Amino acid sequence: MLDRTSAPPVQKISKIDFQKAEHTRLSNGIPLHIINAGAHDIVSIEIILKSGKWFEPENGISHFTSKMLLEGTSKHSSNEIAKIFEFNGVHLIISPGIDFVSIIVYAVNSKLPEVLNIIRDCILIPTFPEDELKVMMDIQKQQLRVNEAKNSYVAGREIRKLLFGKAHPYGRLLSIQDIEENINIKNLKNYYENRLLNKIEIIISGNINDYILKTLDVFSILPNDEFFGIDHPDISVKNNKVFEERPESLQSSIRIGRKTIPKTHPDYIGLIVLNEVFGGFFGSRLMANIREDKGYTYGVHSSLISLQHDDYLVIGTDVKKEYAEKTVEEIFKEAQKLIDTPIIQDELDLVKNHLLGNFLSSLETSFSLAEKFKNIYLSGMDYGFYDQYIDTIHSIKASELQALANTYLQPSAFSQVRVG
């Protein structure tokens, strides 16, 4: 009989096996990565273009050029495209990023052939209608006006300016002035013709058969070109603090950050564990102190952000204005504690189990498996990273985390922004 008076034994996660990507190429040489997993007849296709903000000559060009791909082709208007997608139950997202632009399609297998030609045309023969661009510009300007009133948005923008410089792609955000000065049909067409369709790669995940793979031949006429990106020198910022007073605000947004290390660095996985202890989950040191003990905020988090050319750690929270200074002090106190005192074993075990559990739960769908592949592939790594990830979480000691804290959590290394 099952004994419900005692908990079941904890099973140690020593090795995690999951579906990995297979690799081939379209007839024109474009790399195709296949994650064949999932019981339902649905697939995701992600077309990755190496042409985000890093590659644009003026701020905002990559964003608007990418978004305009859906606004009409020489065969269909934007309204017709939207109706075709809706009728076939297709969900399409264009995500203009900093280092890449992604075109992501979710579709039922049986409907895929009917829409891939439309998607190909959106990529190859967009018309960039001026009236659609004007509407898009007006919507974006209104959204920026709304965002500028949010302390959290401004604080996030300012910390990136401090870390990278306001002219750097990682440090600059789109402004209304950028839209008015840079965004026009001529600039968008020039970017499209010379930079957008760069080093295309395709990831398909889901319940995939030979017929589905055959339908991807429609993309074999896409260009398989690669150009070199724009050089962006590292810009050091002398002023490492920004305080923006907003007397009408009841709250202050706090962002504290510093540059860190890439995923390929030997310390990176250990830094993930350290960040989890510090502020990476609900049971972290920062949450226990600033939310649970002090009651200054509903939430405070620290995050490791990995980009193609740089990486940073950022701590963020929103607090009542009168607690802002004390909150910053407590954040740095917790960092100093990790530098001065080893983590106790019970806390370390809790964090390790949390990280391993999260990793397992992130492998549940074919789409999340595709994300796991993209996470390593675009960083120039292979699946061995995940084996190392599991091994490091199991083996890392409190003394090693203390040494990492001494290297990466020194309060003097952080820049600070407060808005409110």
C-alpha cells in the first residue's frame, strides 16, 4: 500500500536526453534545421535573417523594413494577406531584433502548402506601400509616447545607454525623432535591397514528414548571401549613474547593471547559478530581503542577458519613491554578502533543483526544443553545452560561487539608473 505519510524519494537528474536538431540544406544552400517532435499535426517555421538593429545604417530602419514585409506584395494587398492567414488558421510573427530578424510561422500541417507561397512572396516581392507605412509610423509614435511616460521603460533604456553608449545598437532605442528623420520608403527599400535578406537560416519544428519538408522547396529561390556587418566600437560611459526626477510619480524604477561574459566563457554556467541565488527566481536573496522582509516592492529580479556581440547582467525593480535609496543599498548588501560568505548547502541544493526542474520543463514541446537549439546554435555552440550545464549545476560548490561573486558582483562595477 502507498505510504502517504512520507514524501517520495528525490530522484537526482544526472543526464537529460531530448530530441535534437537534424541538419540539411535547401537546394540553394540555405541551412535547414529540423526538430521532428510532437504528436499534433502542427509545425513552426522560423526564418532567421542576420539583419537586426546591429546592421542598420540609421536607427529604426531594420524594424520598419521587417514589419513592412506583411503590408503588401506585387500579388496581394496587406488586407488580402491577413485574410488568407486568418482563413487558414496561420499565426505569423515578424520579430525585428537587435542581432537577427525572425519570421515565425505557426500552421496546421494540412494548411502549410497554401500559405508558404504567400510568405515567400512577402519576403521576395514586398511593395512597401506608402499609406501602410504612414499608419505604421503613427502607431509606433503613439506607442513611444505611451512608453515615455512609463518609468520602467525609461529606466531600461537609460541603463543600456550607460552600459553600451547611446550611439551603440545595444544602447539606443527608437525615438519619435528617429521615425520622423529616418523612416521613409527610399531608406526602407535601400535597406531591404542591401542588408535585410542576409545569411538566411530556417528552423522547422513539430510533427514533420517528408511531404512537409518538400513544401519548404518554395524557399529555395531565396538568396543565400552573406555580407559583413557594421563595426560598432565599444563605447565607455564615464557617468555610471543616472537619476531622473519625476515629481508626479509615486514610484521609482531602478535598474542596476554591468557587462558580463558570453555563453562560451568557462564561468558562464556558474554565473547562471550565482545569479539564480542572487535574484533569478522567487526564492532568491533579493526577493527574500526586499520583498518579503522589507516590503519595498512586489518583485525584484536579476537577469543575465546574452546578445550576439556582448552580454550584461541587470537588476530591476519598481518601488515607492521613499524606498528607492534604501532598495539600492539592500541590493548591494546582498551582492556583498555573496562575496563575503559562502552559500549554505540547503540553499544551494534548492537553487540547483530549481534550475534543473526549469530545464526539464523547458523541453516539453517541439517549439521549446527549437528554442533550445537556437539558443546554442546562434551562439556558435553545440549540444555539449547542455551536458556541461547539467554537470556544472550538480558539481559546483559554494566556494566556487563565492569566487564568482567576487569577480562579477562587486558593487563598484555596476551602473545605476533611477527614474521617478
